[in-house]
Amino acid sequence: MNWWYKERRKKKKAPANLAVVETQRVEKVELPQEGMRCDVFLQQRNPWYSRSQLARTFDEERVLRNGAPCPPGRKLHAGDVITLILPPPHEDVEEMARIPFEVVFEDDVMFVVSKPPHLIVHPTGGYRYTTLLNALHYRYKNPNPEITPRLVNRIDKETSGLIICGKTSAATGQLSQALEQREVVKDYLALVEGHVVHDHQIIDLPIGKAKNTEIEMLRGIDHESGQPSKTEVWVVERLGRFTLLRCRLHTGRMHQIRVHMQAIGHALVCDHHYGVRDELRLSDLRPDPPPPFRVASPYGYNEGDTDADVTERIRAADTAKRHEYEALCRGEVVPRGEQDRLLLGRCALHSHYLKMTHPVTGQPLELTAPLPRDILGAVEALRRA
């Protein structure tokens, strides 16, 4: 079948413009998919669809085979045209034009942006249009179709800071290869729980999927089957019961800094999955602080929940947190009852520093993004305390 793959590469579709609302996806069945079930075919082509989401599209007759509704178990033939009709987006599509990000470096082949927190980097789950990548396509690809922004590295939704992007597939490939070969230096600033004793240390613990959790994305230390993972840590400033750290990634595992810091007993402040508190409040700075504040996680299923219920709950929580972050950045007081106020409401992690070689010029690049106002405000409050 080598000839088929060569021909397919020649006919490769132009990259999609993620700033345009997608109403349907059309796929042609090729010879290697002969005899495949329709639902399996669509799952392979759209791996981000959950099984329940895909089942609902068949129930609602939004899957067409050669123009007619198709049952999920129908065996396909080469030449069949499968159309997946997409529902209208739940999001305010106009918001992608208002998504804030700062361009730290830019030239003809690449750029680096600083992402605010509470922003997903690429379409996934309930976020199809209000992500950083949609906003980048809106700014760059809409006026110039020759440019297709691509993410070279990713950071978590609540993490802020530097992200490398390519403008061309060649530059993106070279930057991705440099990242894989550990030729890119990535440093983060992290505010963690407790008094970190060692000025410098290396955490070398394997990371794998977390056990005993229904949240698929969570990770944990796994000495049996985890991937090798190494984080180098320096103390920047000790702040009473908290410590500001600089963390350098020597590997790039999912949630690596968060998992490693939890493993050594210094979880990130306001880390909802791996930490001890969901919010840092003014009362937490008292000599006799109250118990760490926790809220019910929007993740996971309650009895009778559908995928849509969970998605909407997460989106509502994200929106509320984003508004509070914006208020903190404006220097406003975000009250918690009559006597307390919010200092920080998101995971205290910031992608602060990048060092790499430019993929075309070969010149070294060193870029920084200062702490955003919410984490900086929390650090200043801790200094005063």
C-alpha cells in the first residue's frame, strides 16, 4: 500500500482556518478503509470525539453516507463520502477576536506569545473556537492565508506564559525537533506550599497515568511503568509558609512540574488537582490560618450527568475564574465574604523563560515573560506578611 500513502500525501488538504466556524466535515473512504464500520471510521478521523458524543451524532442523523443517514454499524466501501454535520457552537464565536495574548517575538517564520491563564491552547472538548490557536488563526491566517500558525509547545489552561509558534510547516518541524531533542531551555516560575529547604535540587521521578481517578488527564509518580521525568529546581525567594521557585524542564511530561512538586511535599499553590487549596486568601497569611479552602471540582460526573453537563460546568467555572483574574490584574479587591478577599485563584505556574536556536538564522534566542499581575500580587502580599 506504499503507493496509496504516497498519493494521499500528494492530495493532502490545505490546513483548516480555525477562525472560521465549521459546519460539517466531509471524508472520502479510501481502499484501506474498505469494510470498516462507519462509527470506527469517524472515530479514527475525529479522535477528540468521545464515544457518547459520536453515538449522539448517529442518533440525531448527523452522519450521512453518500447524502443519506447512515447507521453506526454500516460497513463502508471505497469511494463512499461520509459527511459529519456539526452542531452550532456553544461558545460566543466573536470572542476569538477578543482573546488577549502578547507577542513577545516575531519574524517571517515563527513567533512566541505569552498566554494569559484560564485559556486553553487548542480546540478540545467543549472549546472549539475560544482557544489561543483560534485567536492566532484569526490574527494571522484570516488576513494572510499563506500563514498557518502552529503550536510547537503547549501549557496547561491555568498556566500563563511563553508558547512557541511556527508560521510555516518547515519552521514548526525544526522547532518541534529541537524541543524533542531537548535543545530548548524552558524555565517556569512556581509558587509552592511550604518552606523549601534546598536552594537547588533535581527531581528525577518517573511519571505515568494517575491511579484510582476518573479524570483521564491526571498523572502521578509511577515507578513501574512511568516515563523518565526530570525537573531541576532553584529557590528564588522564601516567603514564610510558601516558596517561589524556578523550575527547569529536562523532559516534557504532562503536568510534570505539578506532579513532581506534589511528590516532594511542596504542591503548587491553588493547584486544583494536585494541591491542598483551590484559592489563596488574605486570611491564609495570618499566623493562625484557617484550613485550606477547597471547592467541589467541576471535573468528573455526578449521577445522571451527560458529557454536555460536565462541559458546561467546566466552562462556567472557567468563565468565573477568568473574570476574577482580570479583576485582580486591575488591582481590584475580589471579596470573599465580609472579612476576607482573594489573592490568587489559579494554579501558580508561569512559563517564564525560553532559550533556543532560531530555525533559519541559527542565532540564539532568549525570551522572558514577567510574572503576571495575579501571581505577582500574591507574592507581594506574602512579602508584606
